[in-house]
Amino acid sequence: MTVTTNLFRHVDETLDFKAGQTIFSRGEYGDLMYVVVDGEVNLIDHDGDISEVVLPGGMFGEMALIDSKPRSMTAVARTDCKLAPVDRKRFSFMVTETPYFALHVMQVMAERLRQRGG
């Protein structure tokens, strides 16, 4: 069980997306990251290729909360999915109060950068 699975297993606020629905697009500015509670999400790179499939317990969109730059990928629901949105205030609280969450976010970002050759 991942850190995010434990932290978000009883979350009250979720957003539902249908398979094929765009969650956010590359180039948009964002003020939310998401944790997949149920379903799967495709992260699509600038070439239109699926860079990663985010499964339940996984997160995406975290970079927008860290650097306030435009989204670097497009996120599309691969299946019907339920996502837990995390805004800047909640993100900051979780990073401060839950060190393992902060480490998990860094691990996810490092892995994505390695996959991109960064």
C-alpha cells in the first residue's frame, strides 16, 4: 500500500471523470494535483504518446503546485475514475505534517524525470 493510498483512503471530496475525459491539458496553469482513488489516468507527453499510466494510489499534477509553471503533460482518464484533488493549502499542510508524503512526492517526480531522460 502506498503512502498516498493510506492518506487518501477515506477522503470525502473526490471528482469523477469518465473514460476519455481530459482532466487537464499541457500548457495550462494548474492549482491542483490529484491522487487516483479509483480507475486509471494516462499522462500524455508533448508528442501525444502515453508517458505513464497512473494507477490507484498514484498522484499526478504535483509539479504545478511546486513551481507554478504551466502543465508539462496532458492528463486523460484512461478508465472511469475517481480522483482526490489536492490544492496548495492542503499540499503544504501534508508536506509539513507528513514527511513520508513529501518523500513520496519527491520519489514520483524523480522517477518521472528519469523516464524523460532529465
